[in-house]
Amino acid sequence: MPAPSTAPAPAPSRAYNTTLKAALALQTLALLFQAGTAGALLVSSQGALLHDAGSRVMYGASMLYVIAAVVAWRPGGGSPRPILYASGLLVLASAQVALGVAHLPEYHVPLGVLMVALSTLDLARALTTDPRPAR
């Protein structure tokens, strides 16, 4: 059996890490857009159209974040932890879409607020932590 290597793990690729942050920022911006159009939804038909279109972009951004997290982990050499965060937000996005289609605002609105908060906190974490593994 070969002796375990004592060499430090390679640092995650900067390009993969940047892509992961960009996907997370897109998701957060899409969620903030949804929050803005939710108010417009109540007062105009244009608001309903914007909120509907924004929901599709938000869901796509959530899927993109999952893909970016997987790619940043496996070929990129980063931590697998963002996959957990991205998957959790995708599950919440799925529930959010189902609640919106079912016209259940008493659950849809608080879940939307939770999603905005979680995505914003995740973005803050991603922007402030060092992606290199500890030595």
C-alpha cells in the first residue's frame, strides 16, 4: 500500500470559482427581481407577465447554480458544500413554483422571502470566503 501523500491539495481553479459565484449572483438577482415584480403583480397585468417570466428565469438560474456547483467541485477541485446549498435552493424553487401555480400566496410569499434571504446569505458567504483549502 503506498504511503499517503502529504502534498497540499491543489487550489480550486479560479475560473470554476468565478463561474460558481456568477451563477449564484444570477440566482440572487433573479430572486430579487421576483420580489420586485410580486408587488407589481398586485396592481397591473404587466406585473403578472413580468412575475411569470421572472419565475422561469429564477428556476433556470437555480438549475444553473446546481450545475456550476458540481462542475466547480469535481473538475474544478473546489468544495462539495455549494452543491448542498444549490440543491436546497433548487428544491425550494420547485416548491415555490408549485405554490405559485396553485395560487397559495400564504405559503408562496413567506417561502419567497426565505429564498431571497438564503440566496443573499449564500452569495455573501461565497464572496467573502477563501476558496483555497486550509493547509
